[in-house]
Amino acid sequence: MPIFRFAPSPNGELHLGHAFSALLNQALASVAGGTLLVRLEDIDLARCSPVLEARLLDDLAWLGIVSAHPPRRQSEHFADYAAALEALQSEGLVYPAFMTRGDVREHAQNCEHASGIAYPRDPDGAYLYPGEEKRLSRSEQQAMVDDGQPFAWRLDMQAALSRTGPVQFCELSGDEGTVEVQAEPHLWGDVILARRDVPTSYHLSVVVDDALQSISHVVRGADLMPSTSVHRVLQSLLGLPEPLYHHHRLILDADGGKLSKSRGSTSLAALRAAGLTPLDIARMVGLQDIQLSASAEIEHPER
């Protein structure tokens, strides 16, 4: 049976972009004769809270989103992510990285000043991690860890790709069914998989959860398409199944920018308080005839 998932973070109010993704996932699950699961990606314990979680679930219930099972809270499953990280550690594919963001920025700017060439950045615009620690022996790395220096566990992308070789993912694309997309994980460099204070990251937890929940279809915003390259590498390294993907259009604000919690985009709660109905919300995101519109989204995702 096809299994879809909607996986928001309870670190702020849901907005129209979340509503579109949730409604689209539910409609596509229905069309496919499958089910929808709600997952709470709450690994950021400093920003996520029970109050925000309760508001999020209330918004989804009001919208008509029905999860086939109680939501999975990532904060309750750190042991699952730790086991995956240990598997990668045992293969020598991760290393402790001690440079802070400020250190990386200083290193990159010094390189740019010396060479006159722009230092490489990842798809999110952040400077790639230099990976100086990979030159150290394991005993030297461990000595720094034992000394109490703050660090994060990073994936050695070059070593990882030497194991996996080229990776691809299958993107649902309307009349063509699926299109094979060549992944470009090298563009991300050595991504963080866990921190000393948080034993996982978005990249690691999402692939572990998708596998444990038998997710067959990952339907999410087009802004997350570059991340799929990292996820496919991790799935390959950990022997996890590969879902089908569909990266849907984004709901934009009046200025053409992506809706986001950090930018204070109008929340579903505010729209509810203003008297709007779930049908109004569906109309606002172009899913007023939810079944037909969902199919059209797959056929014409560029809208």
C-alpha cells in the first residue's frame, strides 16, 4: 500500500505553504489508494515546544488532515538515529568536525582573498566545510573529542561517494510517470549528521524515519529537491529503500518570496480567526477541487 507523509516542525505557526503540502499529500494518497502519516520533526528542542505542537495539530485537524496513525515525534526516537550514525562511524564514513560557522567563514574568506576565486558554497548558500580534521588520525580526532572540544559529526562525502558511486532518484512527473534525476550530493560537501548536543540532523533523521515508516512517496516543496541528493547517498550507505519523490511548487507571497515562519508569513491560525474556512484555504492554494488539482500538480508542477 502506498504510504505518504506530511512532516512539519512544531517550531512556529503553519502557513499556506504547509496547508498546500498537507492537502496535496492527503489527496495524492487518496488517489493512489494509500494512506497518509503525520510526522513531527521536532529534533530542535530549543525551538520546538508542546504548545506549538498542539497548535499545529489543531490546525491540521481543522484543515481535515487525517493521519493513519498517531504522529511520530522524532524527539522520541533519538536511539534510531544514533544507531544509523554508529553504522556510518563503524565504516569510517563520518568524522568529528571542530570548526564553528565563524571559523568556516573566516577560512573561506581568507582563501578568497589569497586566490581571488570564490570559495565554493552549498545549494543553501553556506560555505562548504574544509574538512581539515580528515587529515588527523582517529586517535588524534578522539583526543580532541575527549578534551571536550565542541564538535559535530560530518559525513565524509568523498569517502561516501567512493562507496556508492553515482546515485539517482525517481521524480514523479505526470504523463512521463517517473523521471530519473542524477543526484549531485558533492555540491553539499561534508554535511552535518549529528551534533554533540543533538544526536541527529534533518538529513539523517528523515531518511531513517522514511525507512522505518515504510514511506513509499515523499511529496514536499521544490526547495527541498537539492537535499534529496544527500538523502539518496545516506539511503544507499545504510541499505535503506528509496521512495518515489515529487517536489511540488511553492506557495509564494505577494513579493514572490517563499512563505516561511521566520519571515512572519500569515499563519493558518490567523486566517481561521479572520473567518476563513478549510475550503477557502484550498481555493487560496489552488486545490479547490482537491482530487483533480492534485493530479494536475503532478502533471504540471511548474505552475
